[in-house]
Amino acid sequence: MASTSKYLQFPIKEADHRKLKLLSIYRNCTLKSILQEMVCSYIENAPELKGDK
């Protein structure tokens, strides 16, 4: 079965973008992987979704 992906696009302040890029350099990873980790962590820890498992 082919997996489907959804894409998020949102505006971000230039200063925040620079900080995220710098963080990706420090962690030796991509900006995409940092953002994916942030989104997944946020969803995983959302109290509203704790009963959905």
C-alpha cells in the first residue's frame, strides 16, 4: 500500500527561521527532520488526544 503525505506550509518570522536553521546545523540534521520531530512530539503530548490511542 502506498503511503500518502500531507504538507504543511506556514509563514515564520525570519529570525525564528534563522534559529531553526542554526539548530539544524548544530544537530547535524535537516530543518525538515526538526520540524517533523516538533510536530510529532506536539501531537503525541496533546492532552486532547490522550484518549485516542
